[in-house]
Amino acid sequence: MLQIAVLREQTEQIIAGLRKKNYNNAAAEVAAILDLDQSRRTLQASHDEVQARANALAREIGGLMKTGNKAGAEQLKAETAELKNKAKQYSEELTALEENLQAALVKLPNTPHASVPPGRTPEENEVLLEHGDIPVLPANAQPHWELIKKYDIIDFELGNKITGAGFPVYKNKGARLQRALINFFLEEAAQAGYIEVQPPILVNEASGYGTGQLPDKEGQMYHATADNYYLVPTAEVPITNMYRDEIIPREQLPIRNAGYTPCFRREAGSWGADVRGLNRLHQFDKVEIVQIQEPEKSYEALEEMSLHIQGLLQKLELPYRVLRLCGGDMSFTSALTYDMEVYSAAQKRWLEVSSCSNFETYQANRLKLRYKGENGKTQLLHTLNGSALALPRIVAALLENNQTPDGIKLPAVLHSYCGFEMIN
């Protein structure tokens, strides 16, 4: 959530940033929020003035009673009662105004970093680099949805029978490959200094609000209505919320956590060839890395996280590229996002496998996540997260790019994790 003080002080910059994110009616909504804020501050001043007058009269009443001036004291008591009623009225109006102000603020997305390119569609994202050679496959090469049938490693029909479309069953070497990738990603995160956690996969409403999934993405999350819990769309939500309502001692910064969870997304309206097979699922596995950083160090941390994710892709011997997302393709909460895409040789297209984002103070403001700076003043921290990595499209690319007449030849880094070198 944007800070109201920043909105007051940097109004034009905020409006320009919202427009870069193609946020409609930015100027009018910011103006309405500032009007609410001014009304709140004016009302707060009136409340404080009335309360101060009531307190002063209370002291005068004590003096009058000591001197025996009971009539004068009673008169002031009556005036004090009127002032207290007025203060109560102001307090109730303030509560309503503050609720309206918060409701308006949470509707504004985060403003983008200065380096974010303008644009509305994924085609306008900026390609920062490409790494690795695109595999050349034989004419009879198959896409992964055919390969998984051939080698009997993932069963979509069985998942559909048990649950529904988008909930595959991994079996045989497919299940072992899943477990191997999760362990590989977690071990690499540990070696990079991330502390592993295993968080819940159900979160409450406050957690969804804290990281910005609520009230923006209710339609994309699975909701356990009986207890008002949400299935996590990513481990970012429970891991970041571990620090909600905390003031972190500066000597404990930066905080680096990594965690594996299954992830659940309704993906309402998704259909067509582009989402076939493993390309888009309702349940999938992912290892997430999260950092909580001092503001002046957060963009250095973002670059570090990007290099960590690229290192995983290099060890998996997958050709990849790094994109800087344009304003119109960024998430609601992000200030700057890098997407990592791997090349799927049989599908002949790039597949997103990771997003790595800096949210600056946007999540921290909602989370009330702070630290004390050098001057002793309490300040908001910056939060960052990245997929390191999401499994489905990694598996799709591994299967397609490494197919041979004898089977799927896995990259060397996975051999010890899998206990086998080939899927055949």
C-alpha cells in the first residue's frame, strides 16, 4: 500500500507512475484520496482541540472544588460533558473517515521503479539478456504432453478423475523428478544463505491482505469458506507474513528465507493451446526465495536474487532469457519485476519459470513491517521475492529439450538427486 505521506509529498510522481502501469483514472483517484486525507486531518485537529479544552476544564474543576466554588465547578462540568460528547462524535467520524481512506488506498497499485519501461502487453517487455543455445530437435520430436504419456510419468486423466482439470498425478520417475528438483532448489538456496522454512499452505485473510493478494485477487485464490482460509498461490504469502507486525532489529537484517510449498491458483478463464499440458496448472510445486532488506540495499538484493535464479537455470543446462517487465505487465504490488523464461524446443516458444520482484515499501506498509534506522527512527522495510523455481514449465522444458531416441537424458546436476540419469 502506498504511504499517504508520500502521496501528499510526491503527488505528481505517483500519478505519473500509476499511469505507467496503465492505471485508469489515476489523477482523479489520487485527488479523492488526498481530499479524504485532508478531511481526516482537519477533523483530527478539531477532535484534539476539543479534547484539550475538556482536559483543561477538568483541571479547573479540581481547583474550583478545592476553593469551595461548587456552582462554578458544576457549570464547568456541564461544559466538559458537552465537549466529551463532541469529542466522541469526532472520534466516530474519524474512524469512518480512516476506514474510507484505507479502502481507497488499498485499491492503488504500487508505482513502478524508474527503470520500468512503458508498455501495455508482454510483447513490450524489455529483453535484458539471453543465455545458452536453442536446442535443435529432430523432425519427429514430441511436446512434453506426448512424452509424459510415452514414459508414463504424469497422468492428467487420473488427476481429472480424482479432482479436476489442472491437477495432474505425478508417478514413477515423474514423481521422483519432482522430488529431486525440489531438493535441488532448496539445497542451492541454503548454500546461497537462505534459511529454509516450511510454512502452512493455508493462510488467513490478514495474511492475504498483508502481501497484496487481498482485496485484489480473490477470484484467483481457492477459498476454504468454512474457516475463511485461503490456499496459498505462492509461498511468498506465508513466508513474508511471518514478519507481519514486527519491528526487526537492524542487526538481524537482511532476512533471507526459502521454502517449498504446493501452490494453488484457479486461473479462471485460462484455456487454449498455450496452456496445454504442464504450461498452466491449478496445483503446482514451487520453491520460493524471500528477502527483507533495508531500503538502500534492496535493489542490490534484487540483482543478487536474479543471478541466483539464473545460476539454477545454467546448472539445469536450459537456455533462458531475462525480461524486465513493462508497466502494463507488472503485478499490482511490484515496483520492478524480472521474469526468467526458458526455451521449450518442441513447442518453439519461451515459457516463464520465475518472477523476481522488489515491492519496496508497498507490502511492508500493509504488513506494518519495520526496523529502526541509524537515527533510531522507525522505518518501513523493503520486501522481495522470487521463484527459485516453479516446477511445471521447468519439467516441460527438460523433457522436450533433452529427448533422445533412447529416452530423456537429464542434466548431470540432477543425477544424484534423482538416482537415475535417464527417463526411459
